[in-house]
Amino acid sequence: MDWYMMNCELLATCSALGYLEGDVYHREPDCLESVKDLIRYLRHEDETRDVRQQLGAAQILQNDLLPILVQYPQEKVLFDAVIRLMVNLTQPALLCFGKVPADATSRHHFLQVLSYLQAYKEAFANEKVFGVLSEKLYNLLQLDWEQRQEEDTLLIERILLLVRNVLHVPPDPTEEQGVDGDASVHDRVLWALHISGMDDLLKFLASAQVEQQWALHVLEIISLMFREQSPEELAAMGQGTAGAEHGEDTRELQSLRQREMAEKRSRALQRTSRHSRFGGSYVLQGVKSIGDRDVVFHKGLHNLKSYSHDLGKEPRRLPRRRQPAPEAEPSRRSARNVRLFLRRFCQDFLQDCYNRLMLLVKDQLVREKAQQHDETYYLWATSFFMCRRFACAPVVRALVLLLRGYARNSARTNHCAARLLHRLARELRMEPLLFQLSLFALFHRLLSDPAAAAHQELVTLAKFIVGKFFALAATNKKAFVELLFWKSPAIVGEMSQGYSSLQEGEGTTRSRVPPWTPQEEQELRELYWKYKEMEGGDIIAAILAQLPSPGRTRRQVVKQLVRMGLASSAKDFPRERKGTRIVLWTQEQEEELTRLFEEFQGSDDVLGNIMKHLTARRSRARVVEKLLGLGLVAERKELYKKRRRKSQGHGPGQAAPGVPAMPAQDSSGEDEDSEEEEEEDEDDEGLTEEHWVPEEGAGQDLAQHLHGEGLAGPLRWLQNCLRRAAEDREEDGVSHPVPLVPLTEENEDAMEDRRFRNLLRQLGLRPPASEQESFWRIPAALTPQQLRRAAASIAHRDPPASPQNLPEPPRCPQDGAAEPPMAALGSDSESEEPVPVPIPVPSPVLARTKRRRELASEDEDEDEDGGSSATDPPPPAPRSEEDEDEDEEDPQPRGRRKRIRCLEEEEEDD
């Protein structure tokens, strides 16, 4: 449709929007009113959608609306109107026409609207556009429910609908004819969505409790993100490298080439060198002609396979306008970077969002709060995310353990377990995952049971699995040895397709990095000098985009630059932070921070009060940096929490007369240390998992101290979590971050303890990286050997026994009166192994607060009784030099050394 054939009023309205000059858009004074007029025109369009077609032909969205959106995001009213107009323009063609029209004229209009939508989608493959949308959505989600107005809620919904509409546009098969691995329009839209941080906001909306009204919108967007993806291919992405994938494509291309050459040779052999005038005629018995006689074939026998009754007939051509609209999407493989991003999104979504989101969607479907056909997204998510989540050894092991009591289980329980095993084996084609000796022993007991007829479903499953095993064992003799081990999905593929990939180094999580050739080093050096002086951009990203050799990662390029001497360290190439620019402070936020600082400047906890009343959510480290940058404070210590000390009485830090002074355990210095540690915790949020590698024996001393402080139960739970993670990583062959989820009140209290969190950090565990994470995690970088060493370092060790024939030295007055030792804590609900009961030791096990109270009460008793007590032990016998030498050779427990040190100080005072 020509621009000059547009309606006059519509043409004048579009001209009043503004004009684009280079990269700068100049809006007209009546820009807002023109946008509202366009919305009004769309509301009154006819059944042919004439206004929509005219605006699409004029490319209003590409040339006017998107530039206005990018350059004027601070104009709230104009921004809302532009979003409303774009939501209307990008709505699906099926929603505009109701269905695919049957008549030729209506179908032509339908296809025309669809072509304009495909042009809109290509225009949205822009990082700036999604960056503005992500920034606006993030600011709206920062508002509490009390501060969020109705207009804000409507804008959140419209932004989600706009993203849904853009992703819903189907691909154009005539335009996108690239090979597998090329970036399509849909891939480029997904990449822009990922770079802008919109994917993180979607995960937040799916997991946040206060944002549950957007559950169906989020699930629909996620389903459209994975519309061209296969769950099997995404699950197998992390098992190989880019070079291995490229090699697989090369082998596939070579096999196709060989097949084509073989067909050419066979056709050449069928052709004779001399033309025969007597080709012969043949009668096809059993194939009737028009009459009752058999068909007479007048060509050679080599053409017999291609015979058909339609041979020689001219096919009937169907005009394009009468052809049905294409519905089936082409099957293709996205670019590798996009698949890696989608795979990581799947992992985070399954780990943090899936259970809650699916529960909310199911509740809305049951209560009939959803719209028509919304249940299809729920069923899609179930089938997509459950093709590979349960395909792992721990799930199969749990099912085998459950089926051991099949005779006592209910029929429903056995049916569910058998159905899940059947889906793993049959639908996912992972029968070798069930080839395990313990499961086969269960099958043997089941088939030998006289009452096996009552469990017919399990019997059928057992015969199917055993039959598949012997069919595989006929070609793979190592299958009998594989019965002894639980298998991961990677090993399942090796058992079925051969072990060649493992021999070549493919399919493993830690494949060897290919060496750099001299030619590649020269190309890397030239690219580095080319982009070295680039300002405001990522040098490594630019090098990766121009690097001829495929399969190189960012980390490999950085290491090679350091190795070649072109850079001093990896710190010379900081990674550009993905997501919205939440570190920036607006002028209103700076004024609010200044006002809060002046208000709470004289309080005991300045920083804590500011964090409670700050409107925008910021980390403690960001607030401290801003206060220092504004010049409101000169040092960080000015923001530490102040502790009030008691001026009367003998507190924990003051000793009674005649008693050596002991340092107070709850001093202001410790508070400052705790504040500094909290600041370090906030600063370390941005560290990657590669930096968290524990040293040998890390956390051992602190763990033993926590054992004595009554945290034996949480330490056993942590130890079991580390061991289970090590076992899972050895069995699966793939490492993923594992969250530490405390399920008991005792473990929850321990996770709030500063000392316990310090132990987690010493062991190499990672704190929550953002507000979307709630739990500490075991990083994927830790190997099973490191996890086992960490678990062994926090195990409880009984103190060595005191030397025989030596009298116990008297306790120092600061140690308090003797108490019976605490009873051993029972087995934690999270632990799976029997816990030995610790042997009581003479030293009492007390909490800090309880210990301080007893120390203070002892000081008062000594003042009243003249410094002695009836319960005091007798004075020690004189110690010889041999005893002292023996003490030096035999190390004592910490509590015993402390008592001996107190005794020596008391003797010196005497």
C-alpha cells in the first residue's frame, strides 16, 4: 500500500508525530495528541483492518514510535500512550481476524497484516528498545504495593503484553532461509531481551510472592521464548564444546555428500552406453489399468519403482491467494549463544521458579480465573521442562527405593512410579538409565512373586526394560558392567551410540581446550590492537565477534592475551554487567539519601535506619559508597552500629578485684568487625564462582569452635549436603549450583548466625547474588574432591585425652562453675547417616550469652565470699619439670590450654 494512498486524516496525524534526523528524533508539539488519535483510529477500523495496514505500510512503528520510546522514556504520559499504541499494533493477526479467513480476499488481508507484524518483530531486535522496557519495568517493580498506582499496574501489564506480542509473531519461511546455527529474527530478539536483563525480571516475576498476578503472562512469554527449541538439544548443550558440535555438523555434511555421490554412481550404472531401440514392454501383474486388464509398462525396469497412476498427468496448480496460511513452524537450530542462554535460563527457572509458578497457574485454571486456551501453556510447560528434569540418577534411585515395598504400596503409588519410569524409558528414549542391578533384582523378585498378577503394570514395565537391556547387550558387551553403576544422561548416550565421543574428549564437562596455532595468535594480536583504543565498549566481545576460529570463549581469549603479554591480568578486561543500570542514582534518590542521613545522623545505627527507610532497594555497599561520594561521611567507621556500654557493675569486660582482666567477648571492636564483614559480603556479591575455591583444611578451626557452641546439628546438615552434592556431580557428570535450603528451625537459625555464614564463605560457598536469590549455593566450580575435603574439615573431632596420673589443674574464675555436659543432639531431619553420640568432655559446652551471665555471677559470688568458694577444687600439686616437658610435647585442647594459662597468670600474681 502506497503512502500517498493513505487516508488524509491518518496521513496528517502521522505527519504531526515528528521526524527522524539521523539518530535523533524531533517530536512535534502535538506528538502526544497524535498518538492518542492513532489509538482512536485503530479502535474504529473495519473488518479488513485498513488502518492497521496503512500504518504498517507507512512503517510508523519503525520510524516514529520506537525512536520516541528510546529517546523520551522520562515523559510518563507520552511513554504510556506509545506503549498502548504499540500493544495494539503488534497484537497477533489471529486475534485481529478471529480465525484464518476462508475466502480469498480476507485471507489476502490476513497475510498482509502478518507481513507487517514480521517487519515489526525485526525492528524490535534492538538492545536499546528492550533496555528501555527493562529499565521501566524494573522501576515499576521497585515500588511497593502502597506506592504503586493503578496506572503503574496497567503499564506493567502492557509491557508484558508487548513482549508477548513481539515473541508471538511467526517466522517468515521465505525470508529466513538460513542454515542451522545462524541467528534468525527470533534469535536476535531473544538475545536483545537477554542483554537488557528482561529475562531476569521474568524470573523475578515468576518467583516473587507479591507479583503472583502476572503468572499466566510470564508463562506465556516463556513458552514463546522456547517455541523453536528442543528440550533434548538444550539438555545436551553443556555436554560438549562448540568444536565438538562443529565437528558433528561436518560429519553429517560429509555423510550427506557421500550418500549423494553413491546415488549418482548408481544412476550412472543403470544407464547404458548405447541407446536401445528395443527397450521392451512389461506387464505389471496385480496392477489394473482403466479396464480389467493389467497395466502395460513401456519403460525400463530401473524406472519401475517410480511408477504411479499419476505419471504423465499435469498437476493442478493452486493460486497463492487460495493456499492455506502456513501454520507449522520450520524446524531449525538456533545460534549457539542463544541456546546457551536458554539453557541457563532453564536451569534457573527450574531451580527457583518452576514449582511456584506452576502452582499459581494451576490454581487459576482450577478456579476458572484464566482465559480461553490458557491451559495449553500449562500443559506445554509440563511437557517441556519435565522431558529432562527427572532424567537423572537420584530420581531413579528414589523410585527404586519406593518400589521395593510394592506389595505394601497403594495401587495409586505403584501406578505413578511405574508411569514415571515408563516416561523416562519410552518417551524420552533413555532406557539405559534404568539398566541398574538393584532395579533388576527388584524385577526378579517381582516376576517370581506368586501375586505378580495383581501388579500387571509393573510386570509389563519389567519385561520391557529387561528386553531392551538384552537387545543392547547384543551389540554392547560392556552393558553388563554398566549394571553396577548409576548412570547420567551423558553416559546413557554413550551406551546407545558408542564410546567414541568419550575417547575423543567429547561429551565430558571438562574437555581439553584446543591449543592456539601461530596463525590464530597473529589474528588475535591484530584484533587486539585494532580494538584496543575503543571507548565505551567491550573489547573482548568485539574480538569474539571478529575471530575467525569458532568455539573460543571469552575466558580463553582473555587467558591467551595475558599469556602473550598483551595484558597484565584478566582485570584489564572487566565484563560489562548485564541487566538494567540499577547502580545509577537519580537526583531525587540522592536528595532522599541526604535527608535520611541528616535525620538519623545521631542514632546508634545510622546505616540500618537509612536502609529501612530508603525507597529504592540498594545493597549496603552501594549506599556506603554513595554516602562517601557525596561527602556526608569521611570513613566507613562512621556508619558502624554503636554499642552502649554499662557504666556500673562488673560486666563481661570488667574483672572483679583480684581477678586478671579478660577481654570482653561483646566489644565494640567485634561489632566493627561484623560490620566490615557485612560490607565484604555485599561487595563479594559480584564475584563469579571461579573465585570461590577453598584452600586445604579451610574452616576447620572455626567448625570445631562452632561444635563447641552448640551448632553440631547444622554442621552435620551442612556436611551431608556437601557429600550429596559430591555424589550427584560424580554420577551426573555435570555440575550445577546447588542451593542450601534449611528445612528445620535449627538450621534456619544457623544460617542467620554470622559465624556460621563466615564458615560457609571459608568453605567456598556463595551467598545470594541478588534479591531474586534467597539461599546460599554450592558453586558449580567446586569439584567432588573439594566438596568431600570440605565435608571432612567440618566433621566433629573429639579432643585428645588428658595425660594420665596428672591432677586436673584448677579452673580459672572466668571459666565459671562446672555444669553437666549437654546431651548429644539427635539426628537432623536433613541428615541421612547415623550420627555418633559424642563422648562428654570435662569442659562445659555453653553458649556465649549463657557463659557471660555465669561469669558475671561468679565475680559477684567471689566478692561476697572473699574470693573463695566451698565448691572450689583443692589446690594443685606442685608440678615438676618433667610434667611441664610432657605438657609441651602433648598438645592440649583449647579449653585446657586456656585454664593452664589462667593458672600460670594467677601464680605470677601471687
